[in-house]
Amino acid sequence: MTEDVNPKAIMDFLKPRLGARLKTWIETCTHCSMCADTCHFYLASGKDPKMIPAYKVRFLRDLLKKKGRVDKAYLQEIYKTIYYECNMCRRCTLYCPFGIDIGFLISTLRGLLTSLGIAPEGLKKAVENYKLTGNQMAVSKEDWVETIQWCEEEAAAEVVGLKIPIDKKGAKIMYTVNAREPKFYPQDIMEVAKIFAVAGEDWTVPSEKGWDDTNLAMFINDAPTARMIVENTFKRAEELEVKQVAVTE
Amino acid sequence: MDLSSFAEGPLLWIAFLVFIIGTVIRMAQFIFVARTKDKPLYNYFSVKYILATLARWLLPLNVTVKKNPVFIICVYLFHICLIVVPIWLAGHVSLWEESRFGWSWSSIPDKWADWMTLLLLAIAIFFILRRALLPDLRLLTTAGDYLLIVVTVLPFLTGYFLTHGTVDSIKFLGDNMRLFHVLSAEFVLILIPFTRLSHSVLFFFSRAASGIEFGRRGYSI
């Protein structure tokens, strides 16, 4: 049963990424299994052999051998493994005699599936939000600025003279948050504002794109979007001429 | 020219040339492909991290030794025997002396070579049993993994038979053991650049790549 999977699309993604490291790592693994009991998925599943890191990346070798000629069911098998059986912590690499970076291989597979339109729905939605609004929760600029303003008002009731400076040029620190904070946990912003106020720091938050410091595009290996997110933050830092960028806890 | 003189003449040249040129190409490929596709390796290139990681993993100073001492000691012994016996065996050294190169170097006592060969064969059997019996490895192991172990130790088995005449009672084997020994060794040399045996050279590059990456992030290398 070969449903509409385009082998060319698979090879077009893999070929330019087949660098020296990737190729070497795919070809030199000697299946020694030293990585097995370093994996928390392996240990937590009662030592299920299917959870051995070296086994989880068998797909890459397979895909190259089959020249991308696989079916939808096979892609689903890859999807299950790379999203639910590995979180790319790289602990196995610390124990691999060759230093094979399994996390890098898994990430490559995630990027491949992303390029074919396969990724967890929540992450896909978040990445769309980044592209449209610059933050993962699709908070508009008006909402963001307004949230900062009322956070300032409420926090100032507790700490006299507290300010949350917006777009203050030449400040020492530019503070960035997780987009969930303005959306669901504005109290976190207030707590930080209090710390900055009491510590007497010279700080600011940007009003434009770049204030969200999370990068969920990285998890599905959507490199262009991941890059755009980081660049937004750098752009703001340069515009505001700050010395440091601080990220939320 | 009969098969014997072909195996010990032109084929020997071919085997050595394929091995040397093949491995050099594999190394050159890594260096040149990395230049365009693995830029972080060049951007963060660090001799310090490379030497540190190589020392750690060539010597038993790494975390994996502590985690699996028995297996890793076997792996070290296997590789030491694999390299030392063919290079420093008195019989081989004398062949180099007689050859057109006239090269000569010291050799190990034959008694040592015998024991090292037997040790290597025993460890190979242990490796094969381990792959066949442990459920983890059964899933991971491919037919090629078994084949490579067998192919790698065949020159040692035939070499032992050749020097001790163990199976000379079977006339065919006794008459041709030298040929089998030479052919099996040539086969291994030719396979090295094209199979997982290439880990013998690519180990250094793979290790170095991870050393650079982990070293600059301050992880354990």
C-alpha cells in the first residue's frame, strides 16, 4: 500500500543535509548497545529494546537505502518514535564511544516530517502564530502593551515607584518573556517587575515582535522560523541599544 | 600464475592500495564535506577538545568503561590483539624484511601471538553470543553485524591453523591454509573503507566532532 508520499520530497530534504557528521554517524554505528541503559525512555519502559537510541534512528539509514520510497504508515511509525520516544536530551551521546549525536539525527527526522507537513498539531499551530504575530500565543501588540501597562499599575501598588519601561532606548537590560505570561500568567511579569524595581536595575521590555523568548519552531526543526524568532529578539536589542537580554525563568 | 602466487602478489598490492586509498578518501571526504555542510566544526574548531576527547576514549578513562566494565575490557583487548598481532608477528615482520621494501621492526614472541590470537577468537565468540542472546542486541543486530565479526576474525583463525597445523589432517585444508589466510586478510583490508569497519578511521572524526560540540558547551567530553 503506497499512499501519496513523494520520494523526491524526502530525498530533496535529506540530500543537502547529508553532511560529514550525519553521514558518518549513520554509517559507523556498530550496534554495541552502550547507549541502551542511558536512555530514560528505555529505563522507564521496563528496558524495552525498541527504546534503544541506536534503534530509534534506524529510519535514516532505511530512508536513504530505499531512496525515500516509503508509505504513509512508515512515516507514522517515524512520527511516533521521534516525538514520543525521544526528547533529544543527548544523554546517549555522552556514553557513545563514537560520540554519535542521536539528538541531532532525531532532529533531522523531525525536520523531514515537518517539511512533509507532519508534526504535532499544537506545535504546528504555535509555529503558525510565530510567523503571523512573532509570538507563540498570537498575542497582538495592543494586548501585549496593555497587559504590561496594567501589570505596572497593579505591581506599583505594592512597590512604590515601580515602573515597567516600554521601549526605553539605551537601557541596560531588555527583558523577554514566555508568551504564556501575558496570556495566562501576568502575575509572573509583576513579580519580575518588583525584583527589577527593588534591585534598582535599568531595564525595559520591547513593544514590537521579539519579546517572546520561547522557540517552539526548534522542536519541529523548522529552521527558518526558529531563526526568524531569534532574529526578532536580536533586532529589538539592537534597536533599543541594550547591553544584555534577559529571558524569563 | 596460479591462485596462490596471485593472492600473494598482485592481489596483495590491490588489497593494500584499496585499503590505504579508500581510507584516505573517507577521511578527505569528511574534511571537505564538513567545510560546506558542517560549518560549526570549523567555526568552533579546538585542538584542545579534540585531543581531550580522543585521549578519554582511546584510553579507558570514559564513563562507558565504568558503566559496562566487562564488555568494554573485552572490546579493548579485542582491538589491541587485532592491531598488535598482524603488525608485530615475527612471521609477518620477516616477510616485510624479505620484501622489496626491506622494512624491519621488532616483533613479539610467538607464544604471545598465539595467546593473543586465541583471546581474540574467544572474545569474538563472546561478541556473537552476546548479540544472539541479549534481547536488546537481537533487535539491534543485522546480519551484517555477525558477518563482519566472522570476516574480521577469519584471518586470525586461519593464521593459527597455519602456524600450528591444527587441521592438517584434512588434506585440502592443510594444503591451502596459507592461501586461505592471505585471501581472508586481503578481504578484510578491502572491506574496511566500504563497511562499518570504516569506524577504524572515522572514529577519530566522529569523536572529534562531538568533542568540539560538547566541549564548547561545557558538557562532559
